[in-house]
Amino acid sequence: MAFHVLISDPLSEEGIQPLRDAENIEVTVNTNLTAESLAEKIGDYDALLVRSQTQVTREIIMKAKKLKIIGRAGVGVDNIDLDAATEQGIIVVNAPDGNTNSAAEHTIAMLMSLARNIPQAYYALKHKQWERKKYVGVELKNKTLGIVGLGRIGAEVAARAKGQRMNIMAYDPFLTEEKAEKMGIGYGTLPEVLQAADFITVHTPLLKETRHLINRDAFQKMKTGVQIINCARGGIIDEEALYEAIREGKVAGAALDVFEEEPARDHKLLELPEVIATPHLGASTVEAQENVAIDVSRDVVQFLNGGLAKNP
Ligand code: NAD
Ligand code: MLT
């Protein structure tokens, strides 16, 4: 009997080779499905593979009568209704490690771009403006980087920022003073980190507890002139509060890779000159996309053939 696997977001062709190689698996790639057409078709499939674009809602899951497994080629599973999947006995697997390096590198690129106004200066020069005074930046050396969420990506960012001679201070409910000391970084509560930092970068998952973790109250605690980076998930930072904090001069700049609603083409934050942004590119490298697609593809092949999934 052949299993039918649907891939509904663009995934690396090399990465999905384990699925193509499996004799008992038929792969369909359809990356142009609307929510309605996915709901119509999902009943034919045993497995669904997605990145972050496809919203695997309760409505879709309820129509997925044959579905056994959902594979998320990446870390965040916030685009999948986990409660609905659990109720229907559908296992959800992700690829937690494959894009860590890419996301950490992107965060450092955003940090450096923010400090030196590189995107703004580039844009001005492309429009024939030679603006040396306007784009004076700040050094990273001896500045404090506050990291909220010291998991896989947060820890990699810390290691790299140390290379820029920054002081690191982190908050994570699972971080202890002892562990922080071993890593050569400072440890603080969330308010302590917010108060001490010149730059703040968030690396938590998007959960009920972390939605708007960085809100009006949090901005009040920060230094005037702080700069903020979000390469984790839209929604961890309250976008309305960030907008106000920039307009009031509390926040001097923000670098955003992610937004509460994506695609975020007309977002009002993008109108502010203090905001630099990329369209959710943290994991968009050849290497990361191959890694995550391989990891979920292998898990799906193994699971459909009666084995255990590695990353449930
Ligand atoms: P991870 O699970 O390894 O780390 C998350 C950390 O956040 C954990 O250490 C956890 O203890 C901590 N945390 C949880 N609740 C917290 C709270 N209330 N306050 C502070 N810390 C808290 O995850 P990761 O692989 O490091 O990924 C981090 C984030 O980056 C996720 O949101 C993920 O979806 C996102 N991500 C984005 C991209 C991108 O393309 N921009 C790429 C990869 C990952
Ligand atoms: C992730 O959570 O892994 C990221 O959002 C990366 C992505 O899916 O593009």
C-alpha cells in the first residue's frame, strides 16, 4: 500500500529526497493551495509537510481523515493547531536543530545592520544620496546585549556576540546563575535584562505565556535609546507598543524578521525610518532548508513505516 504525502510549502528538493526514495510513498508538491482547497484535498493524504506559510488549522485537521503525521520543516509549530492534532491522534514532528545556525547568523546580521544603519544608508545611496552625517552608528564593543530566551538560537547568538566584544545578559526560565557563569554571560530576571541592555534580542517560542512578553510595561523598563531585534516570532513583541516606543524616542531602532501577521507588506512599522526588516528570512539559507527538510522527511518515512519519529 502506498502512503500519500502532501507538501504544501516550498521545501528544499534535496531535502525531500528521503520521501522520493521511499518505494511506498507518493509525494505531491502543491504550494499554491488556499485554506479552502487544502481543506478539500487533505482527506486524501497520510502525511502533510509544511514550513511556516501553511496554517494547519482545526478546520483543516478535522477534514484530515487519513492523516497520521504533520511534519514542520523548521522549529516553530505555532502555525499548527496542536490541540486539534492531538485530539485526532495525529503526531506533529518538527526539525529543531537544522536552522539554528542560520537563524543565529541572521540575528547577528540584523544586529550589525541596526547598529550601523546599513539598510538605510544603502537605500539612500541607491537613490543617489551620499549621507555620511545622517548615518553615524554606534559600536557594539562593550555594549550590553540582552537575550530573552536562551535556547538553541539564543545561545548561538550569545556565543557570536561575545566575538563582537559585547557583554551578554540573558533571561530564560531554565537558565541558572551557575549555567550563565559557565557560558561566560550575565544572568538576570526579565526586568533586570530589560533595564541593563543597549540591544535586546528575543528568542523564545510564541506561546500563550510569551505573546506580548515585550509590551508597554517592558518598554518602560528599558534604557532610552535601546535597539530591539526580533528574529523569533511576530507576537512576542507587542507591535503597537513598539510603534509607540519608537515614536516617543524610547526605542532608537528595531530590526524585525517576523511579524504578527505575515506577509506584512503594508505594516505601519515599516514606514518608520528606525525600523529595518527582512521578510522572515532567518532560516532561509540553502544549508538550513536542506537540513530541516531532510530531518522531517526522514521522520515521516520512519513513522509511516512503523518506526518512531525522532522529533515529536
Ligand atoms: P528553543 O526551544 O531551543 O529555545 C527557546 C527558549 O525560550 C528556551 O530555552 C525556553 O526556555 C525559552 N523560553 C520559553 N519561555 C520563555 C519566557 N517566557 N521567557 C524567556 N525565555 C523563554 O528554540 P530555538 O530553536 O532557539 O528558536 C527560538 C525561536 O526562533 C522560536 O520562536 C522559533 O520559532 C524561532 N525561529 C525563527 C526563525 C526565523 O526564520 N526567523 C528560524 C528559526 C527559529
Ligand atoms: C522556524 O520556526 O523554523 C522558522 O520560522 C523558519 C521557517 O520556517 O522559515
